[in-house]
Amino acid sequence: MLSEVISPSKSLAGLQMIQSQGARGFRLSASPHVLSFPSSRLFKNCHLFPEEFSLVITIKIPSLPSKKNEYLFTVITEKKGHILLGLRYSESKLHFLFWNVEDSQEWQMKVTFRGVSLADDQWHTFVLAVSALSVSLSIDCSIPLEVILDKPFPASLSTINSRVYVGSRRRRKGFFSGLLRQLVLLPGSDATSTLCPNARPRLAELSIPQVLKELPVRTEGGDIQLMYPYEAEMKVTLGLKPPCSHSEIAKFWMDTSLKGLFLCNGIEWIPVLERKEKLDYVEEYQNLATASESMGLEIFLIPNVGYFAAMANRNNQPGSALYRWINGKFIIHQYFSTYQAQAWKHFTIEKRIFLALANFEKNDDEEELSVIYKWNPKKRKFLLYQTIPTYSARDWEAFHIDGETFLAVANHREGNNHNINSVIYKWNSSNGLFEINQTIPTSGAYDWEFFSIGPYSFLVVANTFNGTSTNIQSNIYIWLGGIFRPFQSVMTFGASDWEYFRIKDRFFLAVANSHNYTVGIKMQKREEYAIISTIYELNITAQQFVKYQDILTYR
């Protein structure tokens, strides 16, 4: 009977295929008339309903209110609307209805099975077997319940001019709300012995529509076609990777850390939906308009005040700006008079907060000075604290050794002479000023990088140009006896930056090379832009940094 209403020749509207608890069924939502067919399709050679028959039905019904009744099917006369035969259920009862042909005063008979729990949102298959004098009910191949009829089932129940309605009694009231998988009329015998015993009694099959067995349906041309709207329940395991064995076949697992969905095939977890691995990235958040190109940026935090960003601007007017983080964005907090500013360095000495500025050219008084500013907590501004003579300063590096504070300036050139001294200053706590502690010969110095490995402190300089070539040695120094002493020389090519980093118990130095140039030697065009930068790793046994990896970079 179910196959009659889902025939492809009929309208498919109002039928939805649902997979639940591993089995498929139909949810009915069309008008009652659409889900009906003439009885003559079943009774082609004889219009009388069989005197003995079985109804085999597989359903999944959600819980019902205590007084609600719903119909599984009915056979109704077309003119007067009499129910010739039907089956309805409530929360704990199943009612079998039939027309009493021989008694006009009691025209409808009702056989009730009490204490029947079908509306529990589980799949159930039951067989209702009708003979002349009794009706029996077996649910999920259980022991049949039998009711003796007061009056025998009619032997001459005519089905002429009647229709079979699946899931209703020809009206919306009492419409079937569950899932229907099997609805079979088997004349002449009790189907219980055919179905039972069964390994899956709740889903025992006599005859279910083929479309519920195979999904999707393939057309004659081999194309895949879903004949009905389809949805399925899917239980997904979350968390750590569970075992995948025969008992977990067809189960899903979501790896929340990788954001992937996997299906167990009995051997391993197969990716169904998997996030493509990609690099971390940042999105544009705020644009800061600067009066000229910015050569450097320093981000720092002042406790109980907030975050700041110091921008080193190349143009002298209006100078360089300090931004403060307020309400989710950086806004200008203070301006500084700068002269081709190259870099800022934030550092602290106990509770005192400083900013060191590297100026590249002379000021209005033809003095070449870089400046140290100190934070004034009352005015909430940085005020000039100390000026230091420098020569085309490119960078400041601040660091602490054994409780002492140091500042190293990278002097790039004096006039056209790139081979000059860069200076390391030490904080004098007696007079509160930075004083020269050591001078180190450098060649077009661009950057200092301080780092410590165990009890040892190091300082490495990025030498860029010696007046004739960028292919020069950059030097690593080690702190011994109160000064930095040569530790190792590394060939670099216009080195502009050093960075130290550590991976577990391994120690690395990376140099950014910028130019491969020698006076009088013409480079290939590609070599003007492409250059190898290098990562070095400390070989503890050899007590030196050795090449670990070359990386192609572009200036």
C-alpha cells in the first residue's frame, strides 16, 4: 500500500525521506487526498475485502499527548465517507476499525489493544493478523496478543467506490505525524511466522519500497537522482581521536582542533569535510596617516596607562608621532622633533620608562644628536632627558647584563666614511645618565641584536657597506670581563637586520641581506633585487654559529 502512494507517476510534493536510527522512512505532509488511491488497485479480480489477512507495518512515532489519536491508514467510501476499515493509535492503544455489514445499528466495530507503546520515538514493526473470529497483534516479533471478536469479521465487505488513505481518515485531523517505512496488506495468512524470528525485529521486512533501500537512485542514463527531499540523523563523536574498528563503521568523528569531519570505514578515519591547511594571516584593522614614509615602529606598554606606538618618520616636519591605544584604535598622543628618524627603542630602568630615538641627520643647529626621552607620569608625556652625539644613527639596542643597563647605537657613517665606531653606553646610576662604556669598529652599521644563551651574553652587528662593497664581515661579540669581545665573524651582503630565536634547545641567528654590490662590478639585473639571506645555528661543540639554511629574499 505504501508503494502505491509513492509511485513516481504521482506528485512527489508532501513526501520527505528521513533517515533515523539507521533506517529510512517517509514523513507525510501532503493533503490526505494526494496520499490516497482507489481500492480497485488492490482488489482487481474481486472487490471483496479478504476475510483473513495480515497488516505488516513499520513505523517510528514521536510521543503523543494523552488524548490524541492518529491514523495509519483507512479505507473509506467515496460518496458517504464511511470507514470500511482502518487502523489508528493513541499514546498507549492501538485500534482496529471495520464496517459491520450485518448490523446496521452498530455499523462500526472497534478492536482495541491496550498497553501498547508505539509512540516512543523508536522503530517498531508489528503484524496485525485478522481471521474470522479473532485479531492478534505481534510487536517486534513478541508473543502475539489475541482478541476474540464478539462478531466475526465480515465475509462480504465490499470495496467498490472506495479509496485507501495512507496516514489519515481523509481529513487533517488525526493525520499521521511519524515516519512510515512499511505498510503491507497480505491476504489469506498470518505474516508473523514469515517475519519472525528476526535478527532485527524492530525493522523486520516483508515488503518495503525499493527507494527506502537504495540511496541515491540511479536513472537509466547513470545519473544520480534524489527522488524525494531527504534528510538524515547523524551522531558525531567529538574530542580526541576514537578507535576505528568494525564496530564503529559508518560513525562520524569531528576533530574540533583541526575542524575536520571524519567517517570510519572499519579500518581508519576517512576525511569527509576537512579544513584546508593554511598559514596564519592578519587582516587590515586600522590605517595611520603619516606625514612621510615611516622608517621604524616601536610598540610598547606603560603599566596602568596603556599601549603606545612610536612612529619614526623620515621628514623633519612635522616630525615623528607617538600614538596611544584608546577605544580600540591608535590616536595621536604626542609629536617629537626628529631629523630623518630611523628607529625608536623602548626600555625601562627600574620604574623609569624611556624612549631612545635614532636620528640620521643633523638638527637645525648643525648638531648630529640622537635623543633619549623619559616618561613623565604627571604630564603623561615623554620629555627630553639626554642627548647623545651619533653619526647617521640607524638603530638603538637596549639590554641588561648583571643588573646593569646598556644602550648600543649603530652609527652608519660620518660624512662619506662608513668605517667608524659604534658605541655602547652604560647607565650611571649615580648621575642618572648614559656614559660611554665601549666603542666597536663597524662598517655602515645598520642594526644591533642582543641575546643570551645560558650564562653568556652576545651582541651581533649588521654591517652593510665598507665604502667599496657590501660583501663584508658582520661580527658577533661575547661579553667577557666587562666588555664585548670578538666571538665570530660572518660573511654578509649588505646586512640590514639580525634576529635571534630559539626552538626548544636549539639556538638560531637569522640575517637579512639587502645588497650584493661591489664598486666597479656590474651585477645581473636579477641580482640587483634577489639575494640570499641565511639562518645560522649554534654548534655548541664547535662553539660557533654554522649555516643552517639559505632563504631567497628580495629587497
